[in-house]
Amino acid sequence: MAVFLVITAIFSTKNPINTSRRGVVERAASAAAGQEIEVRQRFMVWQISLLMARDHPIIGQGVGTYKYHYLWYQGKFFENPANQRKLKLASQQVREAHNEYVQILTEMGMVGLVFLLWLLFAFFREWYRNLREKNNENHYFTRIGFAMGVLVILVHATVSFPLHIVPNGILLFLLMGLAISPGGKGNRRRQPGQEEGSTLAKYYKKEAQREKRPFPTKTIEGVVVFLTIGIVLLALRSVIISIPIAMAAVGGSALVVSLFLYPSVKAIWHSLICAACCGLFLLNLTPFIANIYFREGYEAAVAKKWDLAIKSYQKALEYDPRDGELNSYVGYAYIKKKDYESAANYLKASLETKYDPNLFNNLGNVYVEQGKFEEAEQAYKDALYTQVSRHFSWNNLGLIYQKTGRLDESLEAFKRALEASSTYGVAKKNLEVVEGLKKQYAYVGKRYGKDFLRYFFTADSYLQYKDKDKALDFSLQAKDILLKKDKDVDSQHPERDEIQRNLDAIFLVYAKVGSNLVNLGELREALPVYELSLKFEPDNINQLYQYIASLYMQLGEKEKANEVLNKAKQLP
């Protein structure tokens, strides 16, 4: 006690030994400031956890699934405008609810919570009965001490997760056992007529008195044991296919052995116990084996040996196919190999059991590489729903808007990315690019509309990712808008002066739409675009006539080509 008081005095006052130079008042103020935020965050986590429990009130979401579902419910929580003020408390990942009772409610529902409360009630009832026994007076304060230890852990479980730490869980049940254990030999209660000795000794004594069936010969016994071991090994080997198969094989072999050696009704119970033990063993064994292969794959991935990494990861998935994190690693390895179809499949499989914004962002990036802009946009929006890593998600979403010609939305997305992280240089550069595009295509958007810009940019993006069907579809829609808008353009057009001032921008979109159609092999669709652009009398009009003539020549229309060339010769 004296040592404790001395240490407390040293680190609670300002003195040469206390290097922090902070006294008890400063320490308390600093702790209170940090704890205020932490307490508010804990309350928010509990609110979100109760949303999870409300959706699955009876049997819960499933043991160990809290960390996989939390972010989705965090997004659902922030859908309520009243909760937006708590947005700064949003967490990147929450693995525990910081309240064991709330977490049991979310993972195991009312069934699990009621069972836990019944267990605690039964423990304290038995502890109180033992405490009141007169022949246990020597252990009165010892029992109180053990019970107080149990109570401390249970109270701590209301604000933290002590039972998720293995030593704490072992300590809890050890203290519970000691608190209700019988006293010394002299204090043990004995009913009238009860024999002395342990239960195990009485069992063997009783068995010795029973008439036993003659035991089989050593040869038969050896054969039975050998066959049993063989069946068990085959059952363990079949774990890759199904754990129930392994349980059935072990249980069946146990039943055969029990009936052969000691035929009785108890043989059925023996087989069921063996099957259950096998199931529990394999349920714990398979993740362990999967982790061994995962480590092999991870080491190969660090060395950038992607084929070897994928092979090890897939071997691990044979043992634990529902592991969301493991599926995500396979998806990432396929991204590095540029096998985007396989990457998308594994990332989607990962999201079935692991709701993670980083996975959504990676999946969106994969969709972009595949030219699936609509799917990528949805993936980035799903990432934003969690309210974490917002700068990455907003930046990615801004790029999608830029590729699909929605420049206003793109500009807003990059601004939102910088609001989430003012130091995010990538978003800042992208913002400058979009501002330049808006300036460059300001008149084009004004004259032809936002739909034209969307078709124009999207067609170019799909062509870049070699999706010719969609590129053609959007190019034709952009072409239709140009032809409809400019079919009446002439020297007397009321907007002729404004058109002349923005001739470079107009001719740029004509040239781009026409070249896209040519690259897609649609020469006849490109010709009206180039012919209409002649009305704007561009500086390179002579070269344009020659190009149009070459397109007619490629289509085999020589007369038409010559007619175009003659028009070019008549130019001043």
C-alpha cells in the first residue's frame, strides 16, 4: 500500500521525476476531454447495434457476424437527418459493440440473451445458497471475493468486451466455479445412506459388479480399432466436401463399435456425442487449416507471385468458403493479374459476409476496367453509404461522372471529396481537370444540352474500354442531337455570330463524334456528321472535303466521291 501511495504521489504532482510535468488536475482534464468523445461514440455504437437487433430479434444475425454487418447499419443510422450531426463520430470499422450484452443480443437474439441471463441468475442463486450454509462458514469471505470478481467482469462487460478476450473469459468461469464449489472434505454435505468416495470411483465399482459380455479376442479388437481409425480418417478427409459427412461417418463408426463391444441403448448416445465432438472439432479445425493456406498465399502475394498466391487462397477457400476477408484477397490478386471478371466474382462473394467500403471501392474500380460504368457508380454509392473513407468514394464517383459527361455532378463529387479530406491531392487535381472541361465545353453544353454531353463523353469512354456496342449506341444518340440542332444552320441563322465565336468547340465535337463512328466501322453513319460540319466553314474545309471523299471511296461510291472532290476544287 505504501509503495502504491508513493507512486501515485509522484505521478500526480509536478516534480523532477514526473517527466510529463502534468499534475492530477491536468491529467483529469485531458482524460475527460478524450472520454467525452469516446462516450458519445459508444452511445452511438449501441444505438446502431440496437438497429441490428431490431431486424433480427429472435435468433440474431449470427455468432461472430457483428463486425461484418456494422457498417451497413451505420449507413442506415445516418439516413435519419437527425443523426447527421453525429457524422464525425462515424467509425471506419467496429468489431465489437463495447457491450457484451448488446452484442449477444445482436448476434444471438433474445434466445442468446435470455440464456445468458438465466445462467447468471442460476449462478448467483447457487452462490447465495452456499453462502448461507452453516457448514461453510470458513469459506464465507472467500466466496464473497470470488463473486465480487465475477461481478466486476460482468459490470465491465457493459462498457467493453472482456469476454472476447480469452484469458478474461477463462477467468470469469474459473471464478464462477470457485464461488459455488463445495468446501473442504469436512464441510461436504452428505445425504443419509450416501456412500463415501468420488462419483467416478462409485461408477467403476458399479461397473465391476455388473455381468459383462465376454470381450472379443485381441485379433477382432484390433480389426475393429483399425477399421474405426480408417473411417475417422476418411471422414476427416471429407471435410472439404461437407462437415456433416464427417460427423455422420464418425458417429456411425462410434455406434458400430459401441454396439459390438457393449450392446445397449447407451451406444446411441455414445455415437451422438462422438458426432457432436467431431463437428465441433472440425468447425474449429477448418478455419485453422484455411489460415495456414492463407498465410502461404499472403507471403506469395507479398513476393508478387500472384499465381501461387491465388492457388493458396483458393485452397484455403475449400476449407472456409464463407470467409469474406479471404475472398477479398483472392479478388485483389486477380486485379493484379488484370483478370477483372474473376476479381469481380470474388469481391462480390466477399461482400456477402463482409460489408466493407474498401471492397465496394475495389469492386467499382474493377467495373470501371470492364467498362461497366453503371455498376461502378452503384458500387461507389454503396461505399459512401457506410459514411467512412468518403474522400476515396467521392473521388471515384466523380471520375465516373466525368467519364459519363455529367460534369456538374463530377465537380460536386470532387468538392465533397476535398471536404472529407482537404489534403487529398488526387481529388484536387481531378477537380482542376473538370473545371477545365466545363470551361472548354461550356458553349457546347449550352447549345446542345446536358444530354448531348452525357452521350458524347460516355461514347468516348466506352470506346476507350473497347465496349463497341455501347460506344455505338451513345455515339448515334450524340449524332442525332447534332443533326437535329444544326440542320438549319446557314449564314442567316440568328445565332451565327455566337456560333462563329465558338467554332473551335463546335467543330471539336463534330470531329470527335464522326471519328468515333468511323473507328466503330460505321462509315455511312459518320458521313452526315462530316457533311453537316461543312456548314460551319472550318479552316481546314479543303481537307475535310477530301476526307469525306475518302469515306465514299471506302464505301465503293466513286461517283459520290468525285462529286465531293469537285466541290472542293470550287472553293476560293
